[in-house]
Amino acid sequence: MSASVKSLLSNLTSRGPHRVLRGNLAIAGQPGVVFTPESGRNLPAVAFGHGWLTGAGHYRSLLEHLASWGIVAAAPDTERGPIPSHLGLAADLLTTLDICTGVRLGDGEISVHPERLALAGHGMGAGAAVIAAGQRRVATVAVLFPAPTAPSAEDLAPKLDIPALILGGATDLTSVSSNAIPLATAWDGSAILRVIDKASHSGIIEGRRILAAVGAGKHEPKTARITRALLAGYLLATLAGDKTYRPFADPEEVIPHTTIIDLEAPDEEEPPKLKVGQLAALLRR
């Protein structure tokens, strides 16, 4: 781990140099929000999908953070109920990208380059981003603490030859609520699976929500800060082409507070399972 990477991570946990503007996607017919730098032409953009029983408002700090670093960040605010359509959210993510590229944002001083687009999301929104990427090619996909979706993101991953960043939480990476490992393993393109220390899948959600009220996951400020920094660095490297942040798109780079999962490492063989009779014989010895 180099001192420069530590410095870059520390820098990225703070807001970037751009003043941030907020807009309403509903003006263009799509419920949701968009955050942009104050000005800029041919900017990179990312459409972000929210998690289950949340909405775009629960990711405001994340979206503002990306915009402060020069990335247009937009999020549809649909499929918020207990039985959401993952296909519907994927379609709304693509509509959101269309708005970003087809409409002059701000006071007309902001434009997005049509080839500098990414899809991203959290939880079910991460799966929706993968579904959307299967319907339209983008430059990259960023998957934050992904959860299972229908259709299955793992089934689509072998057809995606674009780079991807997949973030998981160390506390629940192998739980039924996370499909980060199978998704990364199935991905056809270059995929980075990075696990954030002591993080849970719900740690980046901001504000009050239904599940937090019953103790099912609460906001984790440290998890949120590290996630924002990792996502900003990755998108700056892949979308903006900023070589300064290349370590965040390097699958072998050691970054503080995270662990890289080697997707090509051989699986450890499980010890043979004993039959009931064999187990009883051992216990009698």
C-alpha cells in the first residue's frame, strides 16, 4: 500500500472542488433527482438505482459527492414499494441516462458525453443496474452491496464484457442478502470485487427508513465515507479518464479499509462429510 493511495483515499472522502446543483428529473417526465457540477461540457454521468424500500432521497450525500467531483449523478425515484419491479427500475435507469445525454442541464452550461456513461446501484438497485447494462452498452457498471433480483443479475453477467466495480460488506458478504461473490465470478469483463472492512450492506443508506426503525440495519458513517470515496475514484478513473485515480480501477491495488477478493483463486476443498454410522464409530473411540 503506497502513501499516495492513502492520500488519494483521504482526499476522496472529502467533497470535491465543484459547487453542486440539484435538479428534478420529473421536469423531463421521469420521477427522480439529478446532481451536477455547476458547469462543464462533455461530463461523465452515472444513473444510480436505489435499494429495497428506499428511494433516491436516501442517497443524497452519495450523489452530491459524485457531482462535487465533476460527475453528473442522477437517480430515478420509482419502484419504492415492498414488491418492486427490478425490470421497471432498470428501464428507469436507462431513461435517466437518456435525459442526462439528451437535455442540457443546469442553465444550459452542462452537457454529458454520450460515451462516458455508467450504471450503478445499491442492493436491488445494483441488480437493476446490471439488468440495464444487459439492455444497453455503457462504459462501466458499479455495483454496491448487490442483492438478488429477478431476472438474476448473475445470469446476465456472463454476457457483459465491460469493466465493473463490485463492493461488498465484510459482515454479510456470504449472507443470502448478498450475491456479490457469484456476480463477480460470473462477470465476463474485468471485475473488481472489493470488500469493505466491518461494513454491512445497509450501511450507506441515509436518513430514517422503515427497516431501520425495527433494527434491521442502520446507517454506518464510516462505511458511507469509504464507499463514496471508492466509487468516486473508480468513476474518475474509468469515465473521466483521470490517470491520478487509476489505482481505484486496479484489481491488484491495496486500498485502506478494504480487501480484494481474488476471483481466480482455487476454491478450498471441503473435508469429506461423514455418514451417520462413521460419525457414531468415531464418537465411540
